[in-house]
Amino acid sequence: MSGKLLKSGLIVSFMTLISRVLGLVRDVVVANFVGAGAAADVFFFANRIPNFLRRLFAEGAFSQAFVPVLSEVKAKHGDDAVRELVAKVAGTLGVIVTLVTLVGVVGSPLIALLFGMGWFIEWLNDGPDAHKFEMASVMLKITFPYLWFISLVALSGAVLNTYNRFAVAAFTPVFLNIAIIGSALYLAPELDEPAMALAWGVFIGGIVQLLFQLPFLAKAGLLVLPRWHWQDENVTKIRTLMLPALFGVSVSQINLLLDTVIASFLLTGAVSWLYYSDRLIEFPLGLFGIAIATVILPNLSRHHATADTARFAHTLDWSVRFVAMFGLPAMLALMVLAQPIITVLFMRGEFTQQDVLMVSYSLLAYCCGLLSYMLIKVLAPGYYARQDIKTPVRIGIIAMVANMVFNLMLAPFLSYVGLALATAMSASLNAFLLYRGLKIAGVYQLSRFSMVMLAKFALASVLMASALYVVSPSLSVWVALPLTSQIVQLSSLCLLAVIAYFALLFLFGVRLADFKAKTVAESQR
């Protein structure tokens, strides 16, 4: 089983890598066009709201509620029952999301008021940043329909993942990045406000992503006509699971949204600096944490449906080992190379050296929670696969309240950096409580084998990061280099880090077989 999980995980990671690389290219283009000024703040704000709802309706709560039920129906009743369920869920979800989307488009000024309170107050007082509120209201009308498209994309992706066709869903976000890049390059020069072109790129990207997945659904015989069926037994079960999960699975997104509200009161650029640093964190998180979570949820759901508790626990143990092996070195390497990476990627056009410094500070703060973000992604499915929503919701409430307290404690002294650090601290609390809950319930406990492996990962990561710190040049030296030399040096440092880390793991006795073919009995010793 671990071999199959490893293969599926690598496939999803590779497809996600393509998407994330294009995502970085997209952010480079965006940084060049709008930098980290007022227009950038507004675009990132207008993009974050529908993305937040996407995590609630689509990739977050919906997927976590839908996949376990779909896996159970597939295991017990076969493909015909799956097609019937997909039709009913597509119709029911489609109507709900359509209504939410219409409300969002019509009520965009109210949404801008709620989540951009600082800009609204400026607008009321005719302050220098009053135009931010007006621009945000207009931009939200363009970006909000993305929710409708991406919710159906998430539905089709969840169905394909249940049939172990992970590559399609993992590759789909590539088209969003292409749409935004294309809009920035070709539409932005035609508009008075270039940031508006980015908003249209989000809209177009949603359409293209949905159109891309439909042929694959048809080929699998799973493209069905949607039907409204609110009272269906399985739809009711999904609704019951989804409603509390709307909160529990998206705590990190809620925290980011709260950060945006607070950042709207801070200096111009704060929203953008947080965005760019969050995007860099999303790269390793998506590559390993989200990719592995995508793969294990259908497997965990299947093990729960067949009452195979040993394989259930083994799958979680394998997942923790896998994300720790990559999460720990990524966290420390990103801390050491923060300024060089930001310089190479973003420092051109409207993005200044001062922006490099400001983004690096919040990136360091976010990095403190990188492993925790990954662990949340792989531990939460341990609850959702068993259709236990209440426990992670309770934990999510604790984490969100903690984040608000941390924000109030840190933001007055550390400004936007305090917001990033508060997010990392609350994520660590979230991950700890998720693990403790699984352990108390007797569902999963970290095996002795995994504890030894985690110690080896940690030691190798610290040694690698120390070597990287010694050989890395200072920012003043770095910015004086031409771009070609910067790219060559950064690539060399990254290659050095990878070679050093895996060489150390080899010296410590870590082998590929530790992730490929461990039996349940061996992993639990």
C-alpha cells in the first residue's frame, strides 16, 4: 500500500510542481506590474475573498465531506450509485453556489466594507486611500464568479481522485496561472488600471479550469446531468458533514482573512507583503502537504469503510513521515534563503529592495509554522475519513481564537509581521491538538520508527541549513549582482542544499524502502 501511495503522491507532487512553478511565474509577472503598492493590495484583497470561499465550498469543507461518502458508496454499491450521487450533489451544490455567487457580486461593496474596514473608513473620511475601497468593490464583482467555476472543478476533481486519477485535478490549477499571466501581459496594457486585468484573469481562469476537466469526467463515464435532490440520504449526509466542516477545515484561511482585515488598517503594502510571503509558503505546502492529503483521503476513507484500522493508522504514519522529510528542510532552507529568493523572483519593475526586506520579515514568521501547516493537511483527513467533523471543528475554534489573541498581542509591536507569526503559532497549536485527539481516540499514535525518522530529518535539516547560512551572501552583495548571476548562485545554493540534505539522510541510514514498502506491523513497532 505504501508503494502505491508513494507513486500517487509523486504523481500529484509533480503535477502540483508544474502548477506551483507557473504560480511563481504568475507572481513574478504580477509583482512587475503592480509591485506592493495600493493597486496590488486591492487585487490581492479581491482575489483572497473568493479564494477563501473556494476553500470553504470547494477544496476544503466540501471535499472533506464529499470524498468519504463517495468512497463509501463506491465500495458498497458500485459505479452506478456513484454516478447517481454525483448528479445529485452537482445539482444541489450548483444551486447553492450560484446563489452565493450572485449575492457576492451584487453585495460586493458590503463585502469590501466588512473585510476592508480600514479602507472603508478612509473612503468615508475622503482620505488618501479612499480609492482602495472603490476599486475593491469593483474588482470583487469580477473575481467573485470564480467561486462558481472552482466549486464545480473541485467536485469533478474529487470524483476523479476517488478513482485514483489524481493527475488531472493536480494539473488543473495550471490554467488559472496561465490565464492571469496572459491577462497581465496582453490585457493590462490596454486598461487604465492594470490590476483590473489581473481580476479578469481570475475570471477567465475559472472558466478554463472547468472546461479542462469535463472531457476527463466524460471519458471515465462520470459526466452526468446535475439534479437537485436536497433530501437524498447521501446528500443529507454530506450536508451534515459539510456544515461544521465549513469552519473546521478552513481555520487557516479564516486566520488569513482576519489578517487581511487587520492589515487594511496598517501601512500601504502590508496586504501585499503578506501575500507574497504566503505565496512562497504555499509552494512547498502544495507540493508536499496538500498533495499527500489529496492522495490519502480516499485511501483512509476506504480503510474506514472496510474497518481496516491497522492500515488506517499505517497510512497516517506514512503521511507524517513523508511530509516531515520534506517539510523540515524546506522550512529551514526557506528561512536562510528568504531574501535571495524574493530578490530573484520579484525585485524588478514596481517591486523595490525595500519590498524585498519587508516580504522577507513576514516570510520568516510564516516559515515557523510551515511543518505545522503540512501536518494539519495530513492529520485532519484522519477525522474526515471517519466522518468525525465535530472534533476538528472544536479544535479549529480553539486555534482561531488563539490566532485572534496572538494577533492582538503581536500586531501592535510587530505590525504585519506579528500577523504572520500569529498565524504560524495558531497553526502549530492546531496541529498539536489534531494529533492529540487522534491519539486519545486510539486511532493513531506516532510509531517508534517514525519518531526515529523525524529525529534524523531534523538533524539533517539543521546541519544543511547551517551550511547554507555560512555560504550564502548578504543582501547587499546579492542585489549588486546581475540577474543572471543571481539565478545561477541561487540555483547552486538550492542544489547544494538538496545534495547535502539527502547525503546526510543516507549517512543516517534513511533509505527509499522506508517509504515504499513498510508493512503495518513494522511501522507500528
